[in-house]
Amino acid sequence: MEGHNPDAVIAIDRLVKKFGEKVVLNEFTVDLKRGENLVVLGRSGSGKSVLIKCVIGLMRPESGTINVLGEDVLSLDHDGLDNIRSRVGFLFQSNALYDSMTVKQNLEFPMRRHLKNIDYKESMDRIMDALENVGLAHTLNMMPSELSGGMQKRIALARTLILNPEIILYDEPTTGLDPITGKEITLLMKEIQEKYKTSSIIISHDMKCVKRAADRIAVLVNGSCYAVDTYDNLKRSSDPNINQFFE
């Protein structure tokens, strides 16, 4: 995409998304660089989650462009979107685990969908690797209802890792967790970034998570990308649109 950082794995340009008359994203533009954690910071209801749903084709914007791993997302057909989604992990705010399935079955699900020819041994190797990465190898045959909120979040993250994604999108990863568990999840996100060299967009308004996880922060104000900078630089800003988040 002309004018964009060639090292960007996601390039979002002049994105507009409306619900009726309400403009949620207004010419929103930002790049995600390879290997970085980019936090999108905004008030509740400001369009942060809408943004990442547009990125993986769950919502369609009115205008603008979204380029993910060299693909123009808005021009992809169903198969093309499926292919991109196999390379982009999505951690839902609600975890989205299947209550009626064991942990093992939850982790098998994305492989059955995206890896048609995988054999049992490779499947189990991937499952155990993913569970060990989140420190929960012992939960293989447990049900989600037997797990704490923090453990469910870790299992959801293990399921996100199972396809070895190049990009991970995190939607409010620490919401509903106590501060200690929230810190553990944030540190785990950093470990995954370093171990797998993943690039991530993190939607959050938990400033402790933001400070620990962000390489850069994109500040979402009135639907637009108002500023992009490091945590320390933004914290020093005297602009009320920025420092409202850092007080």
C-alpha cells in the first residue's frame, strides 16, 4: 500500500464505520509493525472492538482499506478470509470457549477447521505445546466450568496459539480479572510476543496492562487515530485528549 510502512503487517487506512447515523470510526488510520504490540486505547464504546472485528472481516466498514499480511481484506471472498483468519489469532473478551467441550476438544476445534490433513500425533503435540505455553498442561481433560476466570483466559490464549498465528488480536484481555491475574495474563502476552515474534493489536483501557504490554499506543478519540506514540511519551503529554487516560 502506497505511503505505508513496508514493514507493516496490518495497514488500516482512512477506515469509516457507521451504525445508522452514528459514526464509530472516522477516517481511522494506523499501521501495525512486524513484531510489535500496538495497544488501541479509547473510552468504552469508542469503537475499539469494532476496529479489530473489521480487521478480520467480522464487520464491514463503509469505506477505507485494510491490508493484512499483504492481502486486501475487504476484497477477499469466504475462502480468502478463512485463510487470513488461520494466520491471525483472535482472543475474544468473553474467551468464547465451548462449554460442552473439554479443554482438549476446544483446542482441537480450530485445527479441524483450518488444518484438514493433520494427524493425531501432530494434533496432540500442538495441543500440549499450547497448554504448556500457558502453564496449564494438567487441564487437558477438564471442562471450562471447572476452570477459574484466569485459567479460562489462558485456555482461550492457548487455542489462539494452536495455529501458530503471525498476528494476534486481543480484545480487552484483562477485563473481569483480578489485578494479579490480569498482570499474569499481560506478562504471558509479552512472553508470547518474544518467543514467537508475533505482532499484536491489543484493545484495552486497563492502564496497567497498557503500560506493560505496549510498544506503541494508538489513541482513539472521536473515531479517529488521534495520536500514536510510546506509553512514556503519551503520559508526558499536556493534551487533555491524551492525558485523560493517564490520570
